[in-house]
Amino acid sequence: MVLELKEYKKTVGTKQAKRAVANDEANSVIIAKDADRHVITELINMCKEKNIEIIYVDNMKELGKACGIDVRAASVALLK
């Protein structure tokens, strides 16, 4: 599992992660492997275009827990 992400400067959720990538605020993006493809495809493409590292984790529940939230998370952007 990814490190505990509570201490990192981040934005949780695909919509917010896409905004961070578009605004050149993201160092890397973490995506859950079990997230719906149609939800994360645009984010993956944006990361590839901007050469932003994508880190994959097993599932949304683990990613949400690592971020210190009580809900599942499809993606998280770690900010600069």
C-alpha cells in the first residue's frame, strides 16, 4: 500500500485531481485499480500528456483510508 497520505499536500477525488493536473499543481497522481475506467481515463490521459507520474494502488477503499477519509477514493493528486 501507498504510504500514509494524511501528511502530504494533496487533493482527493478525480475531479479535483484533474484540476490540479490541468493547473500544473500535481507532482504525481495515485489511481485505484478498481476505479471505473470511464471515470479515470481522462485523468490518465492528462497525466501522460504532461509527463506526470501515475502510481496505481489495489483498490479505492485502501486509497481513501490512506488519505484519512472514510469513503473510497478513485484518485488522489499529490501537490507540488
